[in-house]
Amino acid sequence: MMPLGMAGIGDVNTIKKITGRDDVRQHLAELGFVVGEEVRVVNELGGNLILSVKDSRIALDKTMAMRIMV
């Protein structure tokens, strides 16, 4: 397992675990980041990751991405 923030551009990974406080995990779940879901790193812009999850593109900052384990 590694944090999503360490994944390379174009990598497709399956979410294995989400760490952090309950409110943080809930927020990520509402965005579509749930265990078992596939997530792809589309690009990296200024410290933010552009991610593709459930047919949506979402920008997450690196600290949030580090809480998603793949």
C-alpha cells in the first residue's frame, strides 16, 4: 500500500484504505473516494492532483491525497 499522492500520472489504482478523522473520511467519500473504487491520476498542477474517480475529475491537494491509500 502507498499513499495516492505518491502515484504517478496515468496510474490507475484501487483505493484500499482512507485515513484521517471521521469528517475528512466522510468528505472524501462524498467526492467518490471509497474503498474498492478505482482512481486515476490525470495530472499534477501546483501541488494539487487532478484525479479521475467515478467518471468525475476532482482536484485534491497533496495532503488530502496522502490520506488515500492505494
